[in-house]
Amino acid sequence: MDIQEIYKIYQAHPIVTTDSRNCPEGSIFVALKGVSFDGNKFAEAALEKGCSYAIIDEKEYAKAGDERYILVDDALVTYKELAREHRRQFSIPVIGITGTNGKTTSKELISAVLAEKFNVHHTEANYNNDVGVPRTLLGIRPEHEIAVIEMGASHPGDIEKLVTYAEPTCGLITNVGRAHLQGFGSFEGVKQTKGELYDFLKAHGSLLFLNESNPDLTEMAEQREFDRIITYGQDDTADVQGNVVSCAPCLKFEWQSSSLNTQQPAPTIYEVQTHLIGSYNLDNMLAAIAIGLHFGVTPQQINHALENYVPHNNRSQLTETAHNKLIVDAYNANPSSMAAAIENFQLMQVENKMAILGDMRELGDASAEEHQKVVELLKATDIRNVWLVGEEFGKTQTDFRKFRDIDEVKKEIALHRPEDHYILIKGSNGIKLFELPALL
């Protein structure tokens, strides 16, 4: 059965599930495999629970004569091909987003801005991998007018695979940094992999949204000799320009675009007060503005969206408890995002600063060096009350307090909870610093 035949079945049963515990009546179950599970083993159960068909890739699990089993060579490949076939039914703009930091925040800001004018479909949460991107594509419906697709990567070639199925009509890389070095091998590997989005856009004559203030991205774009670029950034030459007004503690910024006021002697300058912590979020805001303007969203609508966006999922959140004010950015961490968070915290005009920082995962041979760099950066700030959590920070040369794991931190908080502090909480998700806000 080829993908067109499978797609005809999908059209009659337009709900796909990869979880045998969630089997809506009439849906299609796709038997994916993981490190510790094999979806083929649950195909029969999925059919019993309500699925009309099960796509499997191991013959032994197909019951003879039962046409509800669709046997393919690779269920994951079929899942992605099905998603691409569905995506091709729509001629709407598809915005592709990748980058080391800021992907999810940028996706949400861009979606919020575009939602002022369009019916937007976008990646939920951070479902940005081999399984998440097809899931998002299959969610496109006739009523949707534009789609925003987030794509993540941890190994060379990951983005190349994802763009092959998402087929973005325009896109951007938020930034490139030293993350997942264990998978990429080097910073050059990061740039090469993220640049696979640029390769696709260039090959298809598509539009690139470029952060002109980022020298790595500018170099990557110049190497590919793009014909269609809209720029944003803090440089005067950018199509959309912006600068930080304050971070006390939430970001307030100004922006302008010369293309809006061709008949005026000077562009209008707009000021936006956000609910986001971090001057590093300026670039994410400017990207959303540039994309919004390109698609005809008015400055007033853009500002309304940005001013009313409230972060969640432990990303650049300011949380006030009965005891402290917390800057929670505990979903993920890598050297570039950690440095940005520390530098922004240093700039914040608040008293009684404290930082609880967790290990940065997946740095491979560079881990010791990168964790020591964070320590040296901390030493150069006025943040004196620092708790470092995890084995990698435990190996660093510093007088800052060290904790083996989250459990040790919890014990210390139970005995001596900090009071009346601004506390930055940041670390890789596996360190579980997200468990601390409820205790602080």
C-alpha cells in the first residue's frame, strides 16, 4: 500500500494516535518504536479500544485476513510521509523555526502576533522532533490560514529530515549556540545542522527572516546567497529595529520599521511592555514583529499580542511566592542560554539576588570546560549567593555552594529557606529544578 492509498484511509479517519492508551473511535494507530517500547505489540489493543486501523512494521503482529492492519517497512517513515502528504493538501504559508535557544518562545510569540489576523495552527508545547513535527502537520485543518512549525535537533541531519516533511515556505533560525555538543560533535556541527533550514529555503527560493545582529546567522545566510531576506535586530540597518528600554524585571523595549513609514520623515517608534523576563527575548520579539508585518498584521495588533503574551512551562517566567520572587527558566539549559540568563540577571535592577543553577546536559567532552566558564562568569557578577546543582558543577573550581542533586537542595530549603530574594532558577530539565518553585 503506497502513501496515497494510506492517505485516502486517513481522509476517512482523520485522527492519528501513537499512544495505545489514547485511541479515539475511528482513529488510526501508528506503531512507533522507542528505546524501551515497541508499538507493534500494542496494535491489537489499539484496535480493540476503538482504532479503525493500525499501521505496523512487524509482520508477526498482523492478523491474517484482518484488513485493519496496514503493514509497512517502517512505521515512523510512513507516519512522516503521511504528514507530508497531508501538508501538501494546503497552500497556506508554513513558517519553519529552529535554533539553539528561543525556539518555543519565538514560536509562541509569532503565533500570538499572527493570531491577531489569521487562524493559526502551531506546534503544541515543544513537540519539535521526528514524532512531534508530523503530529503538528497532521493537525492542519481547512480552516487554518497559516502554520508555525518548530523543529528541534540534537544530531547532524535532524533538521534536513524535518524540513523535508514540513516543507516550510519561509523561516528563521533564532540563534546557534553550544548545545547538544555530544550529538553534534562541535559548534560547527551545530551551525551545519541548524543551517539545513537555510539550505531548504534557499533551494526553494523561499523567504528568510534573519537576525542581522547575530554574526553567525548573518555569515550563514551570506554563504548561501539568499535572494529574499527580511532582517530584524538591534542594528540601524535592519528592516525591523529594536532596543531594550528596561528589565525591571520584565522586558520593556522599543521598535520601529522604516518600511512602515515610507512617506514620513522618520519611522514611528513603538514601546512595548512585556511579561517576559530577559533582555535576550528582544530578538524573539523582533522576529515576531518582522513576521507579523510581512503578513499584514498592523503595529497596533502586534503590540497588543506581545503585551498580552504570558509565558508558561518554566520559560522566562516571573513567579511571586509568599517568600520570594522567582525567575524560572528551568526547562532547559546550555552554555549560551545559561550565559544569557546570568548576564540578564546581572542587569536587572533588583536587590537580594540569588541563583540556583543546575547542570547543563549533553555537552560531551566540552562539559567540564563549559561548566567552569559559567562559574567564571558568575564570579564577575554581583550575584554572591549561588547554589550549583549536579555532578558537572560539582567538579568546578569555585567557592560557591554545591549540591549533589535536587534532593540535597530540598533538604537545605526545608532547613533554611531563602526569604525576600530574587532567585534565578535555571538548569537542564533532567536536574529537576522545576520542582523548587513550590518550595521557595
